Amino acid sequence: MLRRSAGRPLSPISGRRPASRRSTARRLWAVAPLAGALLCPLAGLAQEEGVAQDESAQPAVGAEPTDAPNPLAVEPGSPEEFVSAAARLRRIGRPGLARQYLKTLLDAQPTDDALLEARDALGPAVFFELATDPQLRPEGQTLQTRVREALVARGADPDRLDGLIDALIAGPRERDAARAALTGLAGNATPRLVERLIASADPVDGNQQLNGAIARLLGELREASVPPLTAALRARQAPDTGRGSVAAALGGTGTQAALDALLGPAFARDEAPAVQLAARSALSRLTGGDSLRGLSDVAADRLRKRAETLLSTAPVSSETVAPEPLYQYDAAENRLIPTALPPAVADRFRAAVAASAAAAIAPNRENLRALELTAALGYEAALAGRGRFLERGEGTVHRAALSAGPNRVLHALDRALDLDAPDAASAALQVLLAAPSPDLLQPIAEGQSPVVRALSSPAPEVRFLAALLAARSNPGPTFADGAEVVDVFAGALVDAPGGRAVVIDPSPERGTQMAGLLQGFGYRVSLAIDAREGFEQVAAGAGADLVAVHANVTDLPVSQLAANLRADARTRPTALLLYGDDRLAAPLTRIAERAGEAAFTPFPVAPETLERRLAPLRAVATPLPDDLKADQKRAAAYELAQLAAGDERAFPLSGALGELSDAIADPEIAADVASALGVIATPEAQKALADALTVIRPGAESELAAATALTKSVRRFGSLLSVNAVSDLRRRASEEQEPALRDALVVLSATLPGASAVLPVEVALPPQ
């Protein structure tokens, strides 16, 4: 489902450029710095041809006499005239003089427009002959290269390409030149070749001779032909005759990509008979027999494996690998529209195409239907961007997934988790969030619930969406994974812009030093003194973006801890930084190399050195975008407040006490955080609420919520506050001026144990 991009309409097949364009080329040429070279093309001819300068020396066999007159009546003045002169001199046996004219032309550095005008006027065959004549090397070859580069620079203009394509069925001289030019253009010419291939297959207006010539050339171009041919074959709205010719051309490329593209049309049950026959014939040609013909399950499984591989493979950075071109075919205009997609999105698109073809071949196989939905959701999620909402509405994958029903979406989520495809898993969870229910938390088949599995995903966006779905599904008090849901929300409350880091170091002093350095890079850091505690912190809640481990970590050797981090799905993508004495650089570096996405740094370390060591890890383990983290923080606070109003047995909020106590200082979410703290029956929870009222003071609205929550907590659990905290709260009540907050503080003061609150002086008692 590629997005359609605008482009100029097809140009009609046209002939030679009008004379006005050629005269323009002459004007462009006229400004070129030819200097005196045009006046005497014979200068230096003897040296160029290797003719002896000694008067007594005899000329070599085939060499031109130095005193031979120039047969040209008029000296050339434009690129067209220079090329024409060189061609004429070649035909009359004057290669030396022809080379000199070509050299003069090249030295003048004519513009691309001037060269293309000359090519239009004289035809490509002339340039081909000059390039292939051994006596005109290297000038003839250089000239042809310059013309080819000019064609590419001009975007392979359809009018020029049409002239070359028409020449494929001309005389031998023009045909060879056209084939050479189109082969040199390769991928710049293949889209137009495919468009002309389809047009020439028309039973009324087509040309079978041209159709065959184009198909043969496309086959010779191999990999360059496959993307546009595949796009045209995939377009069901294209005419069957054209798609049949496309299938035949794919069979001539001899590539594995062509074989994959042909499997769907060859075996899909709803394919047109003519296209299916052509695709099967092309497959037989590719495989050297009929090893795949008729074996639809084999074809479906091959496409399934390709889709699974594309979904489970981490995308390659666009900075290191140029994306393979993709096209959308517009049947109404017989036009291939190039579509630029980042490599990650392009891989998801190819996965969706392969999975869809597999499901079309074997529509009764439920696993293929689930994979088709998984891949389609992954492609839509990749288009939207990491953690973003899918496009919704009529005709979208989101609507189609809703229509497919929750059971199929759950299976698609299960497949996405199996394949470690977080974008597809996030998309499936978004669809399920449209209608949450307790049934979604039940196991499917004999395994675990996919939603519960997603709570342990290595991708933070997947974990968060799974926690949202679990919280909104009202699972009841028997739900066993509520604590993990609370952990995910708790982590989202305090996630820093740079991400979360865990430092594991048996020395608190040294660990604090490393934590301070990491905080300088934007990380929110927590400390652990042994391997087991550190592993639990990395695996819990929203997870960690970085774990820094000292060489002397206790409980487990560093190598074993690194292996455990990579073995657990929750911690597998976490970047690993090993640090210690510089003398341990060699063994720790080997451990880091085996673990992958890891590095060693000596310690103590300067901030600039640590920054260099962290740079490759931060490039790979990219935290969520800041705006997405902010959205998750607000949503987490709201969900925790909603859980506080429900049955606490399913979702024990006490596990989030530390994060809630820290988050009460954030005025943006303090009101929801206060509601959650109010149902936790611990002195620490009541102290956090009291501190919000007497120390932190996040704002009137947040303080009103804190006062209300603390009042409910005291009434429910009794006062767990110290005497000093109670005194501070009563003092605050007597000083507050804002009416609503003052009333809430007075009610709180009356609820607290001890002496009654002092009434404000402006309050008058009614007469007795």
C-alpha cells in the first residue's frame, strides 16, 4: 500500500528534436572555450598517430600520410558537426584525423545539453560506432561515456528513451547502439522499458516484435529490471496481456528476487488464468524445470519464510546502505511511479507483499492469514514512525484489522512477538486497544496470552501499550500480572530524556561517580551493588537503555552477567558498558565484542572519553523520542489514578511507590500521582503527599489533589505521619489564602490526630 506520489504524466513517443533545439545547442556550444584548437585540427596529428618525424622514415602500414589534405570542405563548429566529421573521417579511412577532432571536442568540455542535442540529431548509432572502433580509442569511448552521463543527469527523459527503445527493432547498426545505450543506463531506463513492454503487449495497438526485444533486454539487465517489473506484475488493475509479458520478462532475469515475485501470480487461486500460465512458464525457466510447478504449499512456505526473515531482521541504516528502488504502477496512465522509502519501511513493505502472496496461495492456512496481518500492521507502523498512532479510517490497515476480529489480531500479535518485530506488535496492540475486554488477556491455543507476553517485550513502546490494554481490560482480582503492569507505568513516570541507565558496582562511591557522569549525558540513573539486583532493575518496568557494569561485580562473573542480559528478551537490546582498571581492557573488550552492542571504558574516565565510548551505543540503542516519553508519562499517571479507584488486588500500586514519590513534584501529573499515592497504605506514601503540601508545592491544583488524597488515606489507614509532619500541615492550613485549597487543608487538619486545628481569625462562630 504505497503512498502515491505526484509525477509528470507520460510523454508521447516522439521523434527527433526540432531544429530550434539544435540551434539552441549551437548557441550553448558557441560559448565553449575552443580557442585555437578549432583552427587547426591537424596540429600534432603526426605525434598522435605515431608517424615518424624523420624525412627518410617510411610510413607504417595503415598510417596516414602527414601531408594528406583534410577532406572536409568546412571546419566544424558545433558538437554535432564535430561528431559528424569524425564519423565521416572514420568511414573514409582517416582514423587519426577523426581522433583529433574527437579530442578537440572533448577538450572543449561541451555542455550536457549540447551533447544530447548532437545525439538527438545524429542518432545513438554514430556514437556507438565511434566508441567501438579500436583506432579511435580512448576518445570515442570517452565521448560515449559523456553522452551516457548526460542522459542519466537529465533523468533519462522519456522522449530520449523512447527513441532508443524504438531503435531496438531498427537496423543492426541502430539496434546495437540502442542496446548499448540502454544497457549503460540500466536502472534509469528500466521503468520506461517496462511501461513500453506493457504497451507493446496490447493485442490491438501493440507491437509483438518490439515486445520481444524489450523483454529480452530487460532479462539481460537482471537485478536492475526486477523492481519495476515486480511492481507492474503486482498491479491487478493492469491488463492481463501486459502482466503476462511482465511475468515472462521476469523469467528472463535469472534472479532469486524474480522467482519470489512470480510465486504469488503462479499459484494464487484468484489469479487470471493468462497471467498464471505466464508466471508458471517463467518459473519453469528460472528453475530449469518444473520443480515448483503445481507445488503451491512449497511456494507459500517459501514466501512465508521470506516475510518472516524481513520482519525479524533489524533494519540497516540508510546512511550505510542505499535503499532498493520501489515503484507503484498506475494502470490508468501506464506509468511506474518511484517511491522513496527508508530501508526499514521498505523491508516491511516487502514483507507485507510476500506474506500477502503466501496467504493468496493458501487462503485456508490460518498461520498465513495471521502473518499477512502481522506484516501489514508492521508496514503501517513503520510508515507512521516509532510509537506513533496508525492511520485510521476507511481503507486503512487499522480498519481492516478491526474487521478481522480480535482473535486474528491476537494471533498477529503473537507472531510479531515471535519474530521480534516491535513495530508490528505495537500496531496490533493499538488495534486491540479500540475494544479492550478481559477475554484479550486469556491464553490462545496452549500458550500464554500474547498481551501478557508483550509486557516482557524488549521494546518499551510495546510494553507500555500492553500495560495500557491490560489495565483497561478490567481483568478482575485473579489477574496474576498486575504488578508487572504497574512496574511499566511506574517506569514511564520518571523516564528521563536521555533514557534510563542502571549502574552495577559493589563500591557505592565508585558507582555514584559513574552515575554522575551518565547523568551528564541525560540518563536517569539507578544504582545496584550486585549482579542479581542490577539484572532485576534492568528487566523491570519500562526497562533500561544502558547498563554499566564494573569488572568486580559480585554474585556473577561479568561474562555470565553479559550472557544473561543477552539471553533474556526484556534485556536483550539494552546497551552494555563495561568499566574497570585499564589493565583489564583486553578481557573486558572481548566480553563486550561477544555480547554485541557493548563497549569497554577505563575508569576513572574523563567525560569526553566516556562520550566517545558511548557514542556508538547511543546510536544503536536509541531511546524513545522525548515527545513520546512525555505522552507516556501523562498516560501512565492517569492510568495509575484510574487503577487507584478500582480493585487494588489486581494492580498493587505499592510497587510504584518510589516512582510516584518522585513524580509528585511534576506539576503536570501531580494530581493523578496524588490519587495513586492515596491508596498505598504506607508511611512513605503519606509522607510523599505531605511533602507535596509543605515542601514541594507543585501548584494549587496539584496541592488540592494531594490534600484530598491524604485526607482519604488518613481516614482509611489512620495517620502514619510523624508529629512534625502533622504540625507542618496544620501550619500550612492556617497560612493558605486560596479558598478551595484552604478548605481542603482545614478538612485534612481536622482529620489528623492531636490538637484541633486553629480556626482562621476571619471565621466567626454563630451565636449560641
